[in-house]
Amino acid sequence: MSWFEALILGLVQGLTEYLPISSSGHLAIGSALFGVNGEDNLAFTIAVHVATVLSTVFILWKEIVWIFQDLFKGKWNEGTRYAVNILISMIPVAIVGFFFKDKVEAIFGSGLLVVGCCLLVTAALLAFSYFAKPRQRERISPLHAFVIGIAQALAVLPGLSRSGSTIATGLLLGNKKEKLAQFSFLMVIPPILGEALLDVKDMITDGAEATLGGNISLGALAVGFIAAFLAGCAACKWMINIVRRGKLIWFALYCAIIGIATIIFSQLAA
């Protein structure tokens, strides 16, 4: 992987991790167009995913500090309630990660047809959430946190946007859009870090040299990391404002167009 390919794939990861258009789907499309496979290169995958986590921490540091300050008070308060909801939302994705990891990885290697179909599902979810007008709730309940967590777990499928699925599900449940984007971005930090730790374990088990495959330099790795971090900061802040204004329908149209194009391309290339 050259530094230019690392730059493009890093930008794609940083932007699409927060915009509701599927980072895994766009990485699969970008890898197919470049003829490289960033998802199979654990060093690159770890670098760009950690970069996006750091971008979340950088943008939402005030909210993170607030949560920990309330936790250390040792009382049941808003920060503690928020932290518990995040833990509850992690249950479904933890189940998928521990018991269905091999099956998910097999789906990632099944080609662009699955990506295109899942992008269409993302488009449908975003469209439904845009036109639905449920009763607005003041805070996210533990039950809603769990349901949003199920949406996050299903979004391990390439092409099914994690942020799109969680935000759309929360909107359909009637949660206030002002709070959903923030919750959606904070709830993904533990799963991404957990996945990165598992990938590091695989690198240690398999051997760093075998994992890198000799096809990516430290310079290209650094370029991908910086690109993912900067793009993630911009996309995280942008997406929070977009959700507040309720403009998700444009992303639904985008996902529908890219999904159809991906399905057509996968059939022509078959």
C-alpha cells in the first residue's frame, strides 16, 4: 500500500465512520478500486480505527469529562445514567464479537454485492427516520439504549452504516435528535478499542512481519492515521450539526445511488 492509497483510505475511514454512509462499505469499495485490501492489513486497520476513536475524544472531550466526573461522585446522577446506557448499548455488539466473529469476517470477504445491498438498507433506514414523526422523549432510556445497541451490532455488516443505523433507530424510537449523535459517537468508543485490542492480539500471535505483509511502510501508516484523525474530527462535528438540523435524507439518497452503482459494478465484474 502506497502513501497515497493510505491517505485516501484514511480519509474515507475518518469521514465515513461518522457520516451515515458506512465506513466498512466505502473501505471495501475503495480497496476494490485501488486493488488493495485495507481490511485484511491489521496494522492499517488498527491505525485508522484508533485514529477515529481519538477524533471522537478530541471533539467530545467535555462530555467525556462530565461523565467521568459524575461517575467519581459515587452517586446515581445524569452522568452515571449516561455511562450505564453506554454499557447496556455494548451488550449486543459484544455478543456478536465473541460468538459470531468468524461468520462476520466471512461476510466481509463475500464481495461487493453484499455491500451494495446493505447500503440500500442504510438508505431505507435513513429515509424512514426522516419522515417518521414519533413523540419526542427527553432522555434515552436503558431499553432504547439496548435497541440502539442492537442496531450497532447489525451494522457490523459491510455497507450497513453504524452511525446511520444507530441514529435512525434512535429517531424512530422517539429520542431527541440533539442528543442522539453524541450518544451514537460515544457508544462506539469501547467496541472500537476492544476490536483494536483483539487485532493487536492477532498481530502478536501471528507475528508482526506476517501481519504487515511487507506491503505498507511506517510512513504510509502514519499518513493513514493522520488522515483518519483529521477527517474524523471534521466529520464528527459536522454530523452532530447535521442531525440537529434533520438533514439525513440527503445521505439516504447518496447511499441509494452508491448502493445501486455498487450492485451493478459487482455484477459486471463477476
